[in-house]
Amino acid sequence: MGFDAIYELLQNNLLECGFEVYPFLISWYNSIVDPLFCLSTYDNDTVAFLIVSTPSMFEKIFLPYALDRNKDLTRDPIDCCVKEKIQSAIENIPDHEIDVLFDYDLWPTRRPKIVMQTVGHISGAAHFYSRQQLKNDPFPKDRNMMGVCLHPKYGGWFALRSVLIFKTLKYPLLPRIAPIDCLNGDESLIIDVLKRFNYCWEDNTYRNVIPVIETYSSLQQSYFQTQPKDRLVWLENLRQNYDEKI
Ligand code: B12
């Protein structure tokens, strides 16, 4: 199976579930991250795909997953649901060896196996904004300020979920698409979103710094606002409400 057929198959399987798919080359990633984060076991021309979840993923696949009494919800159910969907999307792809990385995959040192925000940027999915790009950086030198990606349609209402590395698929001429700079390089807007993401991310205002076509539903926001330790109870209530309705 060649690049076009694989890209189409992934899109056919994943778009209807509320995901987006962005191809990129390993060299694009390796050329900007610190050697510590390089994916050094792959050739530069190796093709990989970033999988992003959009707001509707929650209603399209997560709620049906959570309401299915055969599913074990004791381990992070969003991660398990995403993993199950991605694995089923790739299980029928013949002739290729595929390595699958998830946003939460860490080395024993706690270092992430892949820097998802950098992938978001280099694949063209979501522009990464960080203090490194500021001419006049107003933040304290000793404060660790996380950068943030903005998606042109969903602002901050999305997540960078997984990277599929097709070890045996090479496509050196893959066209590169630059991410849309939703803030138009405006330094004061970049500072504003960095402040929101670092100082008050819980209020979600960093997600709305540009106009968006869809946000997380109130049900989804309620789920993510629930402490991870309390989410099982939240899901049990959801199951009971659903059972009462049918
Ligand atoms: C560790 C982590 C955390 C830690 C943060 C620890 C810290 N302060 O550093 C904790 C648990 C606190 C956390 C919290 C949150 N996180 Co978090 N977190 C991660 C995780 C797993 C790794 C981040 C990391 O360590 N990166 C490594 C560092 C070194 O990367 P870096 O600083 O960007 O540096 C790289 C770039 O500069 C790049 N680079 C160099 N030059 C250039 C040039 C260009 C042009 C580019 C593009 C890159 C580039 O090279 C460097 C690496 O060598 C990622 C998922 C992942 N696997 O990436 C999610 C992630 C960053 N988190 C995310 C989110 C949303 C959050 C929360 C809002 C909670 C939530 N999940 O809703 C909060 C916000 C907290 C806050 N603002 O303080 C999202 C961000 C989405 C977005 N829109 O950007 C991610 C991507 C997860 C996801 N699935 O989408 N997080």
C-alpha cells in the first residue's frame, strides 16, 4: 500500500470518529527538537501521521464506549478509547510495520517519547506559540513557561493524541504545509495566550483566544473538570442516567 492509499484509509476510518490526520516526515521533527527527543531509529524520509482529536470525538466515540458495559473504565477511559480506535484503524493496513506513540508515552526518566506540540506545528495541524519566538519576553527567566498550540478551527479545543510511524513507508517529496498562524505573529496576542495557558488554564480561556467553530460540549467540559479519581463515579452516573432513559 502506498502513501495515498494509506492516508485515505486513515482518513476514512478516523475523520468520522472526530479525529484529524496530518502526515509528516521524521526529518521535519528531528531537525528541530533537542537530540534527547529525536526519533533517531528511523530514516529521515520515513512517513508518520499525527492524529488529533476534535471536540466531536467525545460524543462520536467516547460516550458510546463509556456506555458499553463490557468496557473496563478503571484505566483512563479516554486514552483507552482513543487507543482502541486507532489500533482498529491500522489493523488492516497490509505490508507495513507501524510504531504507535501516544501523547502520554514516557520513558522511565519521565521524558515524553514524543513532543506532541512540535509535531502539531511541523505537520501543519496547529501553530505552536512559545516564549522562544518573542522579541521582548516579559516572563520571569526562572519560570518554566509551557508553549501552546492553536488549531485554526478549534483554537485550544482539541488534543494531540498519537503519532503513527510507518517504518517501511518513505516519501521524501511529501509536500510540507505550514501551520496557520492564527495570531498573525502579533506578539501581544502570543503573550496573552501564553499567560492564559500557564497561569489560568483551568478557566479554558486560552482555548477561545481566536473564533472557533466548535468547543467541547458542556458534558465533555464537565467530564474533564472532574478530578481523574472521581471520573469513574461520573461515568457510573452517566450509565445510570442513560439506563433510566431507555
Ligand atoms: C509533561 C506535560 C505536562 C506537564 C507540564 C510540565 C512542564 N511544566 O513542563 C503537566 C502535567 C503539568 C501538564 C499540564 C497541562 N497540560 Co500537558 N503535557 C505534557 C506532555 C506529556 C509533555 C510536554 C513536554 O514535556 N514537552 C517537552 C518539552 C521540552 O517541549 P518544549 O518545551 O515544547 O520544547 C521543545 C520545542 O521547543 C521544540 N522546538 C525547538 N525549536 C523549535 C522551533 C519550532 C518552530 C517548534 C514548533 C518547536 C521547536 O524543541 C523542544 C524539545 O527539544 C504533553 C504531551 C506530549 N507528549 O508532548 C502534554 C501537553 C503539552 N499538555 C497539554 C495540555 C492541554 C495540558 C493542560 C492544559 C492540562 C490538560 N491536559 O488539559 C495542563 C496545562 C498546565 C500548564 N500550562 O501549566 C496539551 C497541549 C495542547 C496544546 N493546545 O498545546 C499536550 C500537547 C497534551 C495533548 N494531548 O494535547 N502537561
